[in-house]
Amino acid sequence: MAEIGIGILGGGYMGKAHAVAMSSVGAIFDTALKPRLEMVCATTPQSAERYRAAYGFARGTDDWRVLVNDPAVEAVVIATPQETHREIAEAAFKLGKPVFCEKPLGASLDESAAMVAAAEAAGVVNMVGFNYIRTPASQFARQLIADGVIGEITWFRGEHTEDFYADPEAPATWRTTGMANGTMGDLAPHMINGALALIGPIARLIGTHETVHRARPGGEVTNDDHAQLMCRFENGAMGQMYFSRVSTGRKMGYAYEISGTKGAIRFDQEDQNALWLYRMEGPEATRGFTKILTGPAHPDYQPFCQGPGHGTGYQDQIIIEAKDFLTAIHAGKALWPTFRDGHEVNRVIAATLASADAEAWTDINDY
């Protein structure tokens, strides 16, 4: 049974999630490669030691170069701020080490393009962290669309809405400074990735963004609170998306509706173990949306639970990501979503911001 040494950069919210995932993925999915938590990197020696002891790593460090260059670290997980992504990833690729990088890929479009070039030049497995699209329900939605169950797609509506900044008295933090940390940099990538995965590439769009609360206790807000776009997909379908961190009452509003010529699909992450499917068939009197509860018949569900309707949760999405990453490493071939897929999301974001500035429709191919 082959082991692989894992190094995780960042021990906070996502660092912990990835450490827990790597600790359990081998048992849950019986992966060919069994992860070994080799090293964790944090900002200080004290925090690195704290994360090491809490999560079960063999060693800790406060220098990312030590982690990346260590021979026992055979694959790297980047869960640090966007501005650190490029340098870390490029250093790992030079050593031939696979890299999993949390979204968004880099701090700018140029940086993500450089990261794609480095990954593809090295020929090394690379993956970007878009966890929400990996729920069994959303994976099943992708299957239904690919199989033509709802016919030709005509319309898509997606949102990623939360309310963690709906209160204007919530204090300013790092999240309220810099566009990379705003709604377009933080929440929008997930739903844009979902739209690309479910419907396909976007051809053109028009977008806008806004700061609702321009000042908060402790400082000025320099990034966006919410944003929206209308788009035309390359397959001809119309679409619209809305992203918000001030959407009062929404806690995990990753949701979408898809209309086709033979049916429709609805999904809401706040009820992540259910998918609503409408089929245009049978007597009109009996037609309607059917609620499908996920179970062992759906992708990546059975390893967690043998009971339909019992459900999976947020951490399970990260475990599915870990399984995909390890599968790619074992096969020696990158799996979706790669760095290039992450860059495609960044292109849509860049086009949306440019469109907002110009107040005009914008072609994605210009970015």
C-alpha cells in the first residue's frame, strides 16, 4: 500500500479542512495512495506547532520553502492567501510535485495565467479547490445534463449569496480590503465555476458590482459587497448570476436553476442533499418537480453512508476533493478542475469587472 507525504500550507479554516480530509480520505474511499500528514506551514513557529499537534502532522514550519523543498513532502496543498499562491506553486512544480491550490488561483489574472503555464510546462498534476460543485447532488445534475435528460439548455440562473456582512456594524477585517477579498474574489468564483461545469463556456457578459456599506467599525471598505452579471453561453443559453455577502437571511446560498427543452433542474446548497428535477413527460395533471434525495446511487455518496437521504456535509466535499487529487496523482494525469479551469473562472471575473467599468457587454475572449 503506497503512502504519499502531504504538505499543507496554512493551518486556519481551510488548512484544517484539508488536514481532516487527508486524514480520512484513504479509509473512506480506499484510495490507492494513502496520505501521510508530513508537514504543515503557518505564519509563526508557535502556530505551526499548534497546528501540527492538533491535526497530527509529523512536523511544522513557519517557512513555506522548507515545506516545499522537503523530500518527504511529495504533494503540496496551498491554503494560504491569494497573493502567495503563484510563488509557492511554481516552486513546487520545479521540483515535480503535484499541487492542489485553493481558489481563486493567484491574486490576478496574469498570476493565474503564469500558474497555468508553469503547471503545464512541468507536466505535473494540478487541481483547484472548488468544493461545492462536488456534492453528490450537483455531480448528478451534471450527469443529467450531459445525458440530455432535460434536453437542450436554454437558461441558467445561479447565485452564491451569504449574509456574513449584512450587518453594517460588523467590523472591518482583511475581507473588506482589496478586490481579491471582496465578493467577486471570494464568493463569485464558486458559482462561476459551477456555471462553467454545468452549462459550459461563457461567450459574452455584462456585469456590475457595488459596495453597500462603504465604512465599517475599524475602517473603510475598499471592495465589493455584491455583484451581478447577465451572460450568453457559447452553446446559446442565456444566463444570469448574483453574488452577495450582504444577502440578509442567506447562509449558504449556492443555488441554481436550469431550464431545458425537455425539463428543468433546481438546487440549493442550504439543502445540499436534495435535487429537484422536472421532466416534460406524462399527463399534464401529474407533472411537477420531483425532489430527489441523494443516496448510494449518486456520485461519491456511498463511501460515506449506505442510507439514502442520510446526507453528506461540507467536510465531505473536501474529502471528495482529496480523493480526486490523490486519484490524479496515482494516475499521473490531472483531473478536473485543473489550474486551467481555475484560470477560466478568473477570466470571467476579469471580464465582469471590466464590463462594470465600461458599462458595456464584454467578450470573454478579450481576457
